[in-house]
Amino acid sequence: MLQCLGVVDDAFDEVSRGGSLTADRSESLLPSPTHQDIARLAGTSQATVSLVLNHRRGAIRISEKTRLAVLAAARQLGYTPNLGARRLRQGAQAARPELILALLRPAGSPLGLVVRVLEAATTALAEMPLASQLVIEDYPAGRLAQQPGLLEASRYHGAIITSPTPEDEAFLETTELLVPVVAFQRQLAHHASVDVDNVRGGLAATRHLLASGRRCVAAVGWSSLPSRAVQRRLDGYRQALVEAGLGGQEQVVWAPTLSEAGGATATARLLATAHPDAIFALSDVLALGVLHAVHRAGLRVPKDIAVIGYDDLPFAPFLDPPLTTIRLPYEAMGRDAVRWLADAVRGRADALLHHVYEPELIVRDSA
């Protein structure tokens, strides 16, 4: 049974035990160490452990040394919080989630991308015999370190983190978290991650444009929410130009935001000074704005300018003309991320998940 919520309680109840919510241990969370066990290992009191793990340090002054000792002890013992306790105490007897996962997205990131991940995650959770919840939370881009729940396990058992910025990636690579996480569309060394071969995706998109006879291929990216994924797509774009003997003739314009308006603004600026015969939009969201700006300039797609996107979001086949794009295997990525998190929470994951998937060129009328 899956529940999808937009918000979650700030902290779980101050219970003295944190264990499984069901007697069927073959499919439920493994029994968790008690606060007493953690207190004994950390050399402090159960009350202090409760305050730290419930993210309520403000009530009593707790030193950073003590807080880190509690978190280290919890990690060493394999502590898993009982996030259903508060709901049960409040009378929510009908909903007894054994597994609570979070989908964390940077504030301002396109909802279309999140919807694809959400659909994949909910489908995977629905296939599991666990009673589960999926919560969605925004975090300020570049400030993932301030997100409640990652360091103190006060909100969910595990999380899928979409589109972390380089600053957020650095935080993840240098921080030991109390809950397992999977970075989505990123490649990390010290935490699980699922990604697409973005160099190959950029290469396939640009090769397709060049194979159709285009020789002045521009690229439209975005400067907000920077990521290595964008740079890898551009690496593929540049590699294809070099292969075609067009090295040094790249044209990259940057949209101020990853949005339809950003794509239109960047394309209008491009067309005011250049005459490309093809545009590679590094996101389908940008491609919407690219098509709008091209039409406003009195140009035809694909006769005057071919346009190709990236992601294959649900609206892509319904644009005018239907958008040629690079499809990402969101379903497989979301399924594998959720299954790994469920195993990690239950102590069944033998190793970190690291998988890079292959993109697919989807040819439609725009290119």
C-alpha cells in the first residue's frame, strides 16, 4: 500500500524504542537498536539521544561533540527510526507505513522532471509488499546540508535526491549520512547513484542533426541549477562537431533559468546574432521556449531550423511539431533506486548502487 504525501512531520515522536512496525520480519524493517543502546555506546543519556535523533536540540543545549557522538553510535549500530510511531499515537491506525522514502528536489526545478521520477518511484513502491509512503520535499539548491532528516533520520528512512548542484554533491561526497540516499542523474563515489551516459546522449543528439545535413548547430543550456550532467551533454555535443570536422565552431548560449521562458530568451538572443540551422536544447523544458522563439522569428521547424531536446518528457510528442529528443530511462532508474533503498533500509544491500544507463534517440518531426 503506497501513500504519496507532499509534506511530512518535522520530527518523529520521542519514543524510547525504534523498531519494526510489523511482526512479519521477512518483509519489514529489521529491529532497530534502542535509544538506550545508542546512549550506552555514545556515553550519554537516553534523553540526549532522543533530542538529537528527533532533531530537537533547541530544547536543551547539546554540544556538537555530543551530537556527533550520538550520530556515530547510531550509524555504528545500524539504527533505523520508527517514523510510524507518531502517526499511530495520533490515531492514524489505518496507515501504518513500514517504509517512508523522500523525493528531494531543488526548489525551482521543473516539475516535469520530478513527475517522471515520482511516477517511477510510486510504481516501484506499489509492487512491494511493504506498507510505504513517499514524501516530496523541496530544498534550496546548494544547501542540501541544511535539509532536515539527512543527518538525524528524523523524517524518513531513505531518500532519492534529484538534481543536486556541485555544492550539494560535495556535501554528499564528504558526509556520512544516517539514512541511505540515491543521487538521481548524478554519479557519486560515497553514496548510491543512478545516472545516464550524458556524453553519449549529447553525442547522439548532435550526430543526428549533422547526419541530416545541418552544419551550424547551436546548443542552448541553462546557468541556474548548474550540474555536471549539463557539462557532459555539452562534451558530447562538442565531440560530435569535432568528428564532423566542425571543431571550434560551437555556439552555446545560456538560458538564465531552466524554464520555457529561459529557453525562449536564450534563443531570441542567439537568433539576433547568428543563423544556426539546428539547435540542441539540453532539456525538453528549454526546447519548448526554443520552438516558441523560432516561430516568433518567422522561421519554420524543421525546414529552417531543426530542434532536438533532451529527456523525452510527457509533453514532447504533443508539441507542434512533435519534438525529437533523447529519452532517459526514468522508469528503470526510479525502480532500481527504490528497490536499493528498501534493501539498504532493511540491511540487505551488500554494496552501493552505481548504475549508468544508456540514453535513446527518439526521432519525431522537429529534427
